[in-house]
Amino acid sequence: MKSFRYVVVVLALLMSVSLVKAEEVKKGFHFQTRQKESWMEILTIPMDILIIHG
């Protein structure tokens, strides 16, 4: 089950990164100022998944 959890976290990270990239394309250079916020959002998503599956 641990390997499954790892896979879920990796998938969540990949999805988050692609979502952030899409946001970056939409917002252009405004992304630079939001970068720290976005990384915090990315980090909270796998944590939520771990809590749900844990």
C-alpha cells in the first residue's frame, strides 16, 4: 500500500505542476509574484490526499 500512496502523491504533484503551468500561460508574467503561493498550494494537495488515504 505504501507504493500506491507514493504513486498517488507523484500523480498529484504532476497534475498540480501542469495546472500551475496552465495558470502561468493564462496570467503571463503575473505568475512570478504568485509563485510562492502556488508552491504552497501544490504542497497542500498531496498532504490532503495522504490524509484521505491514510
